[in-house]
Amino acid sequence: MATVNLGAIKFNWKGAFNNSTAYAVDDVVSSGGSSYVCILASTGNAVSNGTYWNIMSSAGTNGTDVGTTLTTQGDILYRDGSGLQRLAKGTANQELRINSGATAPEWHTPAVATSDFVKIYSNEITSGNPSAIDIQNCFSATYNIYKLYFMLTLGSANYFEVGFKNSGGSYVGGTYYSKASQIYGVQSTATSGVFTQNDTDGFSLANTWNSSSPNHADLCEMTIYDPFGSANRTQVQWVYTINQDTNGVMGRANGFGRCSAVASAVSLCIKGNGGDIENSGQAAYASYVALYGMKN
């Protein structure tokens, strides 16, 4: 009967492979992170030689140290074709999106929101009784059409007028106003439904039917076309109403007109004709002015 050496029924660990060491069957060595078992005794045969060695276990892929990949607060970890990668944190208000190749995330700066209807100027008159409201340098090549809105109260003035100024501070056309036409009407306890066509030398708002009624609230919406351009005369049209609670007078005017000369205007002025503008003459109405620009 054959004799079995129980002590030999095991692998013999020999440590790292040495080219000068004589290896016997079942000796096990390590090389390059893998382990190999000797299947034929020999000396000087590399572990890659399959006649003498079989691989027992292969070395795996080294892991990535996430702590060294992510270096800054806010970094993002993602995987590309070769392994884990770092996407550095973006800047304020950036958005995370996938790149155009759909292969990796990236930071994107969104376009600034724009509008075709922009408020250029606004003012609430809370103190003093100004004789005029000058809106300096409000016209530019950015907009061709402007919308002026105001709710103001006449103080000692008889009515409001609107004019335009050039870069030198002079009124366009050499005078405060230009030619305008309006259809006006008034309703009161004494008069009902009187509507009349009237031509005026200037953008004088309803100057015939409210001149005797100071201290009332006036509401206006005016459209202004191409004040900054120098190829055409500035054109305007407006809707204008008054409300005088003390004597029951209410009125409305629709007007239109144009500047008397071709000139480039940069500023706008609202003036009280014959007096000032009252900031609180009518407690029920706020004194407010706003100008908007409209892009083509």
C-alpha cells in the first residue's frame, strides 16, 4: 500500500518569486499582485511560463481614492470611460447639464433673461410741488416705441404739457411743444356730453376743458414713436382723463400730434402749465410717473 505524507497535502508558500530559487510542485509564489502555483519543478522559469506555473489568483484593479479625487467643497464625482473623475464646483447661478456629446456632466451659465417691454423710469411724487418732472436721458436707440403713464394731481397749474429735449437741454423744434390735435369732452353737473375737436400748439393735454379746475387728478397714457431717431418727426398719441370730485367734473381726451421739426430727443419733460404739480392734492390718488421702452 502506498504511503501518504499528510504534511505534504498543502500548498507551500514561498513568498515573492525569485528567479534563482529552485521551486517544487505545489510551491506558491507572488508576482505583480497575482499568485502562482508550481506544476513542474524548475529553477529560473518565470511565472508567465505555463509549462511550470499556473495562476492561482489575479490582481484586481486598484481602487480610486475618492478623497484625493474630490479636492474642493462642492466638487462632483462622476465616471467617464477610464474611471472616476472630478467635476469642479461651478459658479453662482450656474446649472448642471449633460454636455453636447451626452458623455459627461458640465456646468452651464444660462442666458440672462431679457424682455421686450422694459421699465426705464418710475417715480412717485411724495413731497414738494414741482413745476416740472424731467426724465433725463430716457430715450436711446435701444427702443423705438415708448409708453408714458402718469397719474398726477394739478396744484396751481391749469393743465399738463409734455415735451421732449435734445442732448443740449433745449426743447425739440425750438419751442416747448409741437403741433397736436385732440378730441376732448367734459361731463359735469352743468354740462353733459360735449365733445369738440381742438388744435393746439403743443402736446397740451386737454387744455380747454380742465383749465378752470385745478387740484384734480389727471390720468394719462401716451405712446411715443421714435423720439431718438433723426430720420422722422417724433409722433405721439394719448388718452387722457381727469376726475375732479369736488365739483363732479370728469373728462376724457384722445389726442395725437408730432414734433414740428426732425430732431433727436434724449429726454422727456412733464410740465404744469401756469403753476406747479401737487403731490397730494387728491388724497385718493397717488402721484406717479412711469416710462417704458418697447423693442421692435
